Amino acid sequence: MSGSFYLSTVGKVLKWARSKSLWYISTGTGCCADEVLGAMGCRYDLERFGCLAQVDPRQADLLIVCGVVSYKVAPYLKELYDEMLAPKYVLAVGSCANCGGPFSQESNYSVVAGADQVIPVDVFVPGCPPRPEAIMNGLIALQEKISGQESNRFENK
Amino acid sequence: MISAENSWIVAWGEAFGLPEGVPHWIYSAAALIFIFCFVIVPCGGLMSYFERKLSADLQARVGPNRAGPAGILQPIADLLKLLQKEARSEWNWKESLWLSVHTMALFSTLAVLPLGSMALLVNTEMSVFLPFWSALVLALGTMLLGLSQNSVPGWFGGIRVAAQTLAGSFPALISLLCTGVRSGSFRWSALAESQGFSPWDWTVVANPFQLVAFCVFVVSGLVLLAIAPLDGGLSMSDIHGGVSSHLYGMRLSLFRFGRFYGFFFWSVITVVLFLGAWDLPSQLVIPLRMGGAGRLLAFIELAWLLIKTFALMLLIIWIAKVNSRSRVDQITDFAWKVLSPFSLAALVGASLCAGWRAF
Amino acid sequence: MTAFPYLLRWGDLRKEVTEGYPDPISSKTADDLPTRSRGLLFNEIDRCTGCKACEEVCPCHCIRVEEQPGPDPSKSWVTVFDVDFSRCIFCGLCVEVCQPGSLVHTRQYEGAAYDVSDLVASFGRGPVTDEQRTKWALRRKLGESDGALK
């Protein structure tokens, strides 16, 4: 009884709280950071979703990897991710963070093929760079993933 | 102890079903917990929501609007999320120290917080100074927290907070004296009785010196408790969070609450000292008190006090949002060289005014 | 003082400029974007000839085309046409070189996925089955015999 109550109601409330309060830290390693800044700004206003920019990884729940991950920066990205406290989520924004993009393995010796080679990524946002709406779409997808209502949002197949 | 003046607690206890003959300290503790849970904590949540909405408004944004209607549940979501964060390290003695100092300051101020003519736990000749000392203890806790961080931002933040507290406490204390000079007593009830409902009866407009004292008191409170825009020791962009740089989860929410609480009680005290306290028009008070509706009166007084407090806090937040953050050396410089002389001048002037009126 | 006009709503200083994104009324939708905006790619596979010009020109190797001989000797059967949107930089070169004009940019830009492999869009028709092969062979033969009769 109490277990099912926890899973049904309390768990739902806790999941809701986690999904509605994603404080994020953003790695501005590429030009997608500009689009994240645009999403933070007043026209797209990421704070509507309860997101706040943080400077300390320990106070953040969401790591937005926007930009290319080179082999030189990969250990620091891992360190940043390890500094964050569970439950923690990662949003890979743009082609470089998804899989290396234009700097992929065939054409470049110094770039990691995507942030998911280094840290586990929850949501991938395609685009080069993606529009702020696309980033917010990724954020909503992440919120749905947290609250357990995943749906495949990619409909161009 | 329950004295004749605060026997109001007993009536409240009976109303909430506490049996007769319960020791007085239980009444006091119950009152503290009640005020904490049903006045202070909701005010904290509401204020953080208002702050985010106001800053969004000033930037032509919308602000949080997803959690609950118009985002009103955002503070609850934040709190629940912070409670769920993983605990990375064990508590160490330094953290226990700052937390105990923080808690001590919080509850000691709570006990002396004036929340209406019927809700004065401590109402003595010295009661105005008790929250002032608690503010110092709160600042001490913040400083200890910074020093317990074992990191550069924490150390710098702690030292900055200490410097600001030292600089701000002198003008704050002197301008505090000005109101006592006018009312003739440092009793909360006397301070409230010397003012009235109408803004023309408030201490702040009694004479120009009181206006100066009011300004000095507000600004030195911001300096003393390192409230934005004078939060050089704690700001995110300036010093990487300063004393709060490595806090997380529950500790972060406790810290944020402590920050809110310092701001809140300083505003409450400012309202009680300068902005007409909880005074309502006598046409309203006398029938209610005669008619035995004292409890309703207490609620109305509390609501009126909190409305004025929130207006003052939102004004300060507004000022903080549209102005740049001051550098810490400029803040201390300003507090020592400008606020202190002005507060002394205000004290002299207010004393002369009081003397003029007395003769 | 700088915020005074904003607080008192003088002029249009206090209009909220925020677009509430998932809400299609207050925010821009894909249809509101400029005509030449380059969104996710779409291939109308019936018109695709499988010439692989797009695959060759793609700077980040995100298009993979495989084809087999089709029913018509002039047009091949495109078995695989995969666009890996996780790699695509939306440069539009492939659309420029597409001779039959089957490959186009849509204006859709939303494509968040929970896995990288979900970001691969497949437009191919799949491998040719034996049944299709015999059918096409028969049809070709019939066509030839028709021509002989004429």
C-alpha cells in the first residue's frame, strides 16, 4: 500500500519537481552557445521552464553541451559532469556535440565524435546551430523523459 | 517566560487545542514553530517567486510560468528538487558550525520579530536591539560558512561579508537610535503607538532627520546583511557564488532561506521602526477589540505589516535589478565615510527635534 | 530610475517580447519561418534518381545512398537514402546539386531525440525483393515484345 502510494503520488510529485526546476550550466565551447544565450534571453526566455543559469556545477542539474568537444577539452567535460550531483542530465546541442558534426573523425584528428563518447547524454538536439525553439524542444523532451512521458519527437522518418 | 504582555500566546494555544496547565516554554516553542511554518516559510517561497517574476518583468520576459498556474509552484519545485540531490560528502564540523549559528540567529530573531500588537514574544525596553544582534550573528554564520568552504571564492566571500558587516553595523545602530529618540522607548509597542495608519503619522516623515535615518537604516541593512545590490561577497557573477560557491542540495536551500530571512526581518524591522508598523485606523481597531474579535485583528495587523514589508522588499529588489552591483571596497568605503556621518547627524537632529517638542 | 517608464507602461516599453514556444499562437511556427530557411531535409523518393551527387558533395558525410537497378533502366531503385541529422550542418549544398529536385529543405527544425540513432532519417525504399525483380523482368520483356509487335 505505502509502496504503491509512493510510486504513484509521491514519486510523481518528485519527478514533477525535478522536471520543472532544471538549473543548468552551459559549456560555451562552440557557436551553439550563442543560440543557448538567445534562448536564455527575453525573446525565448528559458526561465519559463524553471531553468536558471548556474555557475557552479554542484548547484546545477542540467549540463548543456553546446559546441565541439575536442580531445583536449574532453577530460574537463568529464570532470564537470562528475562534479554535478545526481540526479543530473545532459543536453547535447548541435551537430558537434551530437557526433562531431563537420569536424567528425573522417576530417579531423582532434575532435571527439560527440559528447556521448565522454558522458551519457539524455537528449540530442540536431542543428548547426539549432534554433532557440529547437533547444527548447530538446528541453521539453528532457522534461518529458524525467517525468516519464517519453514520446518520440522526431517525426521526419 | 510568559508575562502579562504576551499572555496572548495562551489564548492562541487554547484556540488550537493545547490543554490547560501546559508549561509556558511549550507555548513559546509552539508559537515559534507556528510562526516559522505558517508565516516565514510561505513568505520566503512567495518572495522568491515575486523576485523572479519582477526581474522577468523588468526585462520584458515572462518568467517562470510552467509549474502551476502562472508558475506559482516554482519555489516548491525548486525546494523539492534540491531535497532530492545526492549527498556528496558527510557533514563536517565546520558546516555544522555555520549551520548551527545560522539556525541560532534565525530562531533568536524569530522570537523577537514584531508581527503585530498581539504577537510580540519579547517586548522589553531593549527589544529593538535584539534582532540587530541576531543580524550580526547571521552575518557571522555567513562568514563562517565562507571560511568552512576551503576554497578561494569561499574565503574571499567570507572576508568580504565580514568587512561589510563591520562597516554596516555602526550606521545601522546609530540610525536605529533615532526612532527611539522620537518614540521615547525601544519597546515595539511604544514604537508602534508613536506612529499611525496614515503615512503622515509615520516616523519617516516626522522630520527630515528621520528621513535621513530611514535611508541610512535601509542602506546599512543592505550592507550589513550583504543583500543585493550590495552582495559583493555572495554574488554568482562576481565571485562565483562566494560563500555559497560549494553548497548544494539541502544546504543550498537552507542557505538561500537564511539569505531571504535576513532580508525579510530587516524589512520587517524597517517597517516597524519607520513605516507605521502594523498601525490600523482607530475606527477599525476599537470596534474589533471591543467586539472581542482580537484574533481577527491580529490577522489584519499581520497582513498589513506583511504588505508593507513586501512592498519595501520589492522596491529594494527593483533597485537591485536595475543597478549594477557595487564593488566591495566601495561599499565599505561608502558605509564608513558617508553613512556613518549621516547617521550621526540624523541622530543629533532627531534629538534636537525631540527636545524642541518636549519643551 | 531607469526602470520607471517600464513600470508605468509608457509607450510600448513594457511589452513582453517573449514567444511562448510550444504554444503555436504566441510563438513562431515552422510556417512563419522565411521561405528559404533551411530546416530538416526531406527526400521525395519517387523522384530521386539515386545519382549520389548529394552524397559526394556533403561536407560532413551525413548522406548515405545505395541503389540497385530498378524497373526502368533510366532510373535506379534507391534502396537506402539515410540522412544523419546528428551530423548534418544544414548547409544546403545537397539541395543545390540535386538534379531531379527531389531533395528539399523543409522548414521543420524540431528534432530532439533520446538517442543518436534516432536522428537518422531513412527515405530509402528498401532492398529489391525477388518478387519485384521477377515482376520487373516480366514487364520489361512484355515491353520489348510490345515494341517488336509494332
